Amino acid sequence: MLLNDKTVIITGASRGIGRAAALECARQGANLVIGYSGSDSSRPLVDELIGEIRSLGRAATSVGAPAGDPDTGDKLVDAAVEHFGSVDVFVNNAGICPFHSFLDMPRETYLETVNTNLNGAYFAVQAAANRMKEQGYGGAIIAVSSISALVGGAMQTHYTPTKAGLLSLMQSCAVALGPYGIRCNALLPGTIETDINKDDLADQDKRDYMIGRTPLGRLGRPEDMAGPIAFLASDMAAYVTGASLLVDGGMFVNLQ
Ligand SMILES: NC(=O)C1=CN([C@@H]2O[C@H](COP(=O)(O)OP(=O)(O)OC[C@H]3O[C@@H](n4cnc5c(N)ncnc54)[C@H](O)[C@@H]3O)[C@@H](O)[C@H]2O)C=CC1
Ligand SMILES: C[C@H](O)[C@@H]1OC(=O)[C@H](O)[C@@H]1O
């Protein structure tokens, strides 16, 4: 197992990529802190996930707190220490992408997206890193960025800068935290079928276009992200830091 007895915190883990990553980390021997928004609608999903993790023989607890709140990182770290005694891996995954055109982008939509996806991540990474430094034996931090860190989207002008920001944050943190043995890497998913793009991909033409751009011939599944996240979290990636791992079925390189 890649993550035996490690404590892994994952934000936005109630569903989608975060959920799949939590289950894979549990299969690899980790105990989990499940970060979620704190909304009543997410609670049953979180309870179900915790049940699944326990049935895999691992332990899990949850923290309901909005990703954009600068205090959320401290709450996640405190829960990890209280329940499991350490923070070994921090996965910043929570994110939103309310598709909207640029010229009439509502200020609140822009600000909520940047707060949720990037500002909260900054302070959460800082909280995890401080704990890892205190522990004295390193750790792994992974930000779920996106192929959108590298390319644009007309309906994503508020979103793509947050994903480029996360990639940049991991690069700078790799430099800042390397001396403490803390590795920082970015995962760049392509188009993965989850709730975040359910409405967008309900348009059959758009869906066919995205599949057509993907050399592997299908959209991604949350489970496709889980292995790469577990790898980056593990000692198999002991010399990997400041890296970005594009997991997109080949979409990015498919120009013609
Ligand atoms: N699905 C895709 O095609 C891609 C997704 N990503 C990124 O992957 C990450 C996970 O998204 P998906 O699993 O695809 O979508 P999803 O919508 O299924 O999951 C997003 C998660 O973030 C949580 N979340 C949203 N707002 C939150 C808040 N304010 N506080 C705490 N949690 C909050 C949701 O409850 C959910 O658990 C996001 O950061 C997204 O930007 C990156 C590239 C592609
Ligand atoms: C939400 C989008 O479908 C998804 O998010 C990303 O980061 C990808 O680039 C896709 O556009």
C-alpha cells in the first residue's frame, strides 16, 4: 500500500474527484479528513463516504467549513491532529465553475470563484505546511488545478485564473517548502464528468466536441484522477516537487 497509516486531508471530498481520491487513499492505507462545504445537502454524501472508508478498514472524520474561509485550513488541520495525530498529505480540491460570459460577469460570481478556488487554498496550504514543518518529517501537498491553467475558456474567465494561480502556488511553495521536505505538486485534470460541468456537458454538441478532442476517446471519470493523486501523495513520488501532472486523456496535445 502506498499510504499506509498516513493522514490525508482532502477538501471538497463529498463528491466527484475529491471523493474518488479519498476512497483511493483509503484503499492505499490512509486515514482521511473529509473537507466539505458544511451544507446540509452535502451531509448525507459525507456520511456515506465515511461509511465506505470505514468498510475499507480505515478511519475518517469530516469538517464542514467553506473553502473560501481563511480559517478553514486551520480547522482541517486541527481535526487531523485531534483524530489521527498528524497531517501527512493535504489535497486542495474544492472548487466551483459557474459558467458565465466575460463582459457581463457579476462581481459576486467572480469574487466567489476566486475566494473558493484560490484564496481559501492559499491559507489552507499555509496551515497544512506549518503543521508539516512542526512535525519535522516533511509531507505532500497537492493542488487540483486544471488543464484550464494552460488554456482559456470564454465562459471561464473567472475560473481559469484560479487554476493558473493554483499551479503557480504549488511551484512557489515547492521552492519555499522544499527545505522542510514538503513536496508541492499540481494535478491538471482535463474534462472529467462530474457535477461541476453537468449542465455544460448536457449540450450534446459540446460533449461530442470535447470527446472528439480527446485522443483516448472518452471524457475522464473521477476515478481517473484518484491514482495520480495517490501517486503524488506517496513516497513513490519522493523526488517529485514543483511538478504539474496533466491527466487529460491527451486533450491538450491534440492540435490537429
Ligand atoms: N470536472 C472537471 O472537468 C475538472 C475539475 N477540476 C477541478 O477539480 C476539483 C473538483 O471538482 P469536481 O470533482 O470536478 O466537481 P464537483 O462539483 O463534483 O466537486 C466539487 C467539490 O467542491 C466542493 N465545494 C464547492 N464549493 C465549496 C465550498 N465553498 N467549500 C467547500 N467545498 C466546496 C463541492 O461540495 C464538491 O465536493 C475542482 O477544483 C475543479 O475545479 C479541474 C479540471 C477539470
Ligand atoms: C468545469 C469545466 O468543465 C472543467 O473545468 C476544468 O478545469 C476543465 O478545463 C473543464 O473546463
